[in-house]
Amino acid sequence: MTDHAGPPPSLNLNVRGMHPSATVAINEHSNALIAAGHAVYKLGLGQSPFPVPPSVVESLRQHAHRKEYMAVRGLPELRAAVAEFHRRRAGLRHGYQAEDVLVAPGSKELMFIAQLAFYGDLLLPAPSWVSYSPQARIIGRQVNFLPTSLEDRWMLRPDTLDAHCRRDRGRPRVLILNYPSNPTGQTFSRDELEVLAAVAREHQLIVISDEIYGELHHTGAHGSIAEFYPEGTILSAGLSKWCGAGGWRLGTFLFPPQLRWLRDAMTAVASETYTTTSAPIQCAAVTAFACGPEIDDYLVHARDILRALGTWSSEKLVAAGARCHRPEGGFYLFPDFSGHAQRLQARGIADGDALCARLLAETGVAILPGSDFGRPKGDWTARLAYVDFDGERALAEHARDATVDEAWLRRVTPRVTTALDRMCDWLVRG
């Protein structure tokens, strides 16, 4: 074939110039550096450090022989378990049933086919997770980033949403809300969700409520916008974060009866693309979503460890001159380094993108710039995932200890504490 200086004309315009997901790319780059003998602290990819609970692993083992194609929408027992999980854990009064659930190989796949099946604009708070906007671009949908501020904890304000929707009333739109948030670690209170729900209802938005980190709310007090806007909310979840099973690839959507038309359209797309989700993993997921004492105890320990480590890390960054909120859930921080801008520019570091590149080169600490999450170029924000530790050891140690203090964190999560030490020293001393 003829070589081209650029992409061939047959390449879809919607994917020209696209690069691999930033989180996937930083993980692969970090692994390549480690393989080459470099010391790298992996705070780039947000992968749960905790093991899959033993009962869920055992369920997978027992069902490893299952090889049949399951129903496109998912194993009926799993769909029933997912509906009950959300009714119970999020306190939803709405009468969700098994028929309201769609199962897929990852919630990421569901996000994609939802945008494909629904013809409308995508609304995203900025910052937001790295893949929402590229998915819309692949499909050819318009993306509108809604501004947030550090002063508002990077959370979407209802007046911002209302003002945007009023500029072109009646336009079909889908709003994706992710809380606790990747990349910020912040979440909405029930009062905040109630006001946002009123705005969404007024403008007849479809809301995809990405609650993949809901069970990792640091005090176990996660609430859902579906409580206040059930008729327009699709609730997204999965196994990757709270159950430590990212590589298993299983995600779920829970639809209200009013949106069964979208559920049916997505099911049709699924039948022509991925067909179904792995049978053994669906069977094991029944055990996961049923929860029980073992998983409840697992989550108590995981939340306590993440809360302590996130609090310590945010305080360490603030002491080094960054502006950073204490995380409320998940395992992310979104510091703003603009207070160091003048000193960093004097060192030839122009913005957050350059900061992250130099930080990795000079300290081995891998984080991602805010521009990967919808913040403007030239911004001084970054996202770090404080997950580079042995989660199995941490759970075992935490089960024996009454408190988690700095000494405990330095002993049990040494790669994260060392990474923060190196990062803060680099910021302050150059």
C-alpha cells in the first residue's frame, strides 16, 4: 500500500488524531519505564488496590465451566441482584426490577452505546473522567463542558446547568454525573443532588449517574440523584472500583420504566456488538451484588484506609503550597499548583502538562494533567490516584489495628507516602 505522511483518507474523521485513553497510556508508559529499570510511583491509573473479595473469587471458580451465551440483557439472577443492590444501598424508593437492568462487559461500554443510541448533546462538568468526551467524539455527538471551580469543590452548580440549558431550550441532552468523582474525589450531598434533580427535571435531561465509586464514599453515606429524579436517571455501576475487579469487565445500567425505550435500543446495539458478558463473571457478580457480612466488612476497612490515606495526602499537598480539597470518596485528588506557577515557569515548566512530564522525569512520580480531564490548556491542575500500595496487606493490617495514623500509612502504603514526599519536595525545593 502507498505510504502517507498523515492518516489515509479512508480513516474515519471522528477518530483522526485520537490517542489512547490518558489513564491507560500513563499506566502502560509507567510499566515500560519500570521494565527498563526505572523507579516509578504509579499514581496515574485509578485501579483499585484491593483484592476481589474471597467469596466472589470462589463463586467465579465454581462457575468457570459455564460457557453458554447468556441473554443480551444479562443473567436474570444478576439483574435481580443489581436492582436489589441499588434499592438497598442507595435507599431508592423507586420499584426497580430485574427487567430494568442491562449488563455489559464494563460500564464504559454501556456509556458508549448509550451515547450511540440517544441522539443528543453531551453535557459534562469540567473536570470529568477522561473517556466520556472522546466517546462522544467517536460517535459524532456535540460535547459541552460545564465550568466548575475549585471554590465549589469542582462540583457542578445547579445555576450553571440551568443557565446552559436555558440558552437553547428543548434541545435533547444527556448529562453525565460521576460522584464520588474521578478525577476530584469530591461528591454531592443529598441536598445538592435534590437541587440538581429539579433543574434536570425542568429541562427534561437524561441523567447518567455514574456511581461506580458509590460504595467507596469515605463515610459510607453515598446518595443518588435517582432518589430525586427517578424518571430521568440511569444509574451506572459495576465491579471495578468497590469490588476490586476492574479487569473482570462487568458494568451495569439501571433504567427507570420511563426510559425502557432507550434500554431496548441499547439492548439491540449490544446484540450486534458484544452480544453478552462472560458467563462465569456474571455468575460471580451475583455474589458480589448480593453483598453480605464479608463484603460489608471488606468495604468498612477499604473506606477507612482510603479516607486516612486521602486525608494525609491532601494535607501534605496543602502544606507544600498546593490548593487541594480533602477527598470524600474514591481514591483521587485534584490539586491546583497555580501558587507555584511563577517558580515553575522560572524552571522552564509552562503549565500543568509540562509539570506532569517533568515530575515523572525527575522524581518518578506519575500523575496526569487536568487538561486530560477537560480543564483548559495552560491550567495548573493535575489528578493523582493514591492507589500504589498492596491492598491485600493493607486490609489485613487494618483488621488488626484500631487506628490509622501517619506511621501506619508510611509502613503499610510506603509507595504512596514516598511519592507524595518526593512530589512535595520537588515542588518546594526544585
